[in-house]
Amino acid sequence: MDITKPFIDAVVLMLVLFNPLLMSAYLHDVMAKLSSATFTKVICRSFLISGTVFCFFAWAGDRLFSNILQVRFAVFLIFGGIVFLVIGIRAIVFGVQMIGELRGDAAHLAGAIAMPFLIGPGTISASVLAGSKLPVGFAWLSIVVALLASCLMLIGTKRLFDYLQGHSELLLQRYMEAIGRASALVIGTIAVEMILKGIDLWQS
């Protein structure tokens, strides 16, 4: 069985859901307060927490929902899609300002970053789907590749943020606002797709 296409599809889907561009807008105040070294440590810890959770769901798969939780995976997809849709709509209407409300207490920064944008209904669903389409080792590898790419992009964005902060604060503000609202359209689109996919699974 050729696993190249399912592997690439899994990596791309996870990257889209992690959405480093939206994360950079979401974390812009954290980037402003922390040094590059501290920010890198916090981000690496949050991605490590998230990766552990995703690998578990890729291994447990649909069995976790049907055998232990006694719910259908389709229901989780529909609910997760609704949650994502609400976040997307709020981000479009209110912009980057509403994203800071979701981050939680800065005293638990690594965990707060992991939730809700890294560990969420969309990324958990993608992990389960990766585990259902790929051997578990390759499913874990796809998760690691997507997490590593997203982590490196965020660290690179922090370096760019530090440079722009000293040269063009207005440009930086416009970037954050534009990225936040544009990424919200992607979130909304994925949310609707999750809902439709859940309905298809429910009816099949």
C-alpha cells in the first residue's frame, strides 16, 4: 500500500489546523513580553504537550470514542466543527483582540498555548483520521513533522516580530490584524467541512 499521499495529506491538514500564522497573531503580546530564548522554551514545551496528546489519539483512534466514551466519532466531528465555527466567526468580527481572551492565565503559559488552538476538536479529529489511514508509526511521524514545522515557523516569526517592533510598529499591528481575520476564514471553512464530514459519517 502506497502511504505517501495519505502521509502528505495528514501533514498538510495538521499544518493548516495548527495555523502558525494565526498563532503568531494570537501570541503577539506574549512575543512582545518574552525574550527569544524564553519564548522558544515555552513554545517547545507547549508543542511537546500537544504532540503527546495527538499521538495518543492517533493510536487510540475511533475505538476511544465507540468503546470507551460510548459516542460516535461523527458526533465529535460535528461538535468540534461547531466550536471551530464559533471561534472563526468571532475572530472575523472582533479580530485579534478576542483571541487573547482564549489564552488563559499567563502563569501557565505552555499549557495555555496548547489550549485551545493546538489541542482542539479539529486537531484531535485530524490525529484520529491520521491513525485510521496510516500505520501508527507513520501517523505519529506525520504529527511530529507538522508540529516541528509549525514550531520552527513560530520561532522564526518571533525573530521577525522583534525586528519589526523596533522599526515599524504600525506595520506590525496591521499585519496581526490582517493575518488574524484571514486565518479566521480558513478556520470557518474547515469547521463547515468538519460538520459536513460528521453528518456523512453519521448517515453512513
